[in-house]
Amino acid sequence: MDQFVVKVFVRLRPSVLDPAGEATKSASSKLGVGGIKSLRIGKMIEVKIESETENDVRKKIDLLCDRLFANTVIEDYEYSIEKI
């Protein structure tokens, strides 16, 4: 069985307000870091998984993302797969 590392990136959809991102943007300005036009916060999830094929990994990760990692009503996700 092969091992894979999957990096999943979850972000709020562009149409959804990001209060944490706005607060961080404001705090950055107060620290003297200017020029930030937009700041949005997401999450990255790293999964090490064993599977027979990369296609099987995709099916499992899609299920995890859809049901566990992301709220697909307000969040989008994407991922990368690396065989190790």
C-alpha cells in the first residue's frame, strides 16, 4: 500500500464576510504594517493516508472535506496530493 500526504486548504467563499481577517488587518495596521488591501484567514489541514491508488485517496479526501473539514455552504476547499 502506498502512502500519501494531502494538504487541504479551506477558505471562506469570497462573498462571505471574514471578521477574523478584518480584525487581523486592523491589528496589522496598528503595528505599522501598511498597504494591506485585503486579509482573509483560512485553514490548512495535513493528512497522511495509506491507499492503493491516488484516485482512492481523492475519494476519501473529498468525503472528509465535504462532511468534516469544510462547511461547503460558506467555504471552498482545494487540496494537493503527494506520494511519499
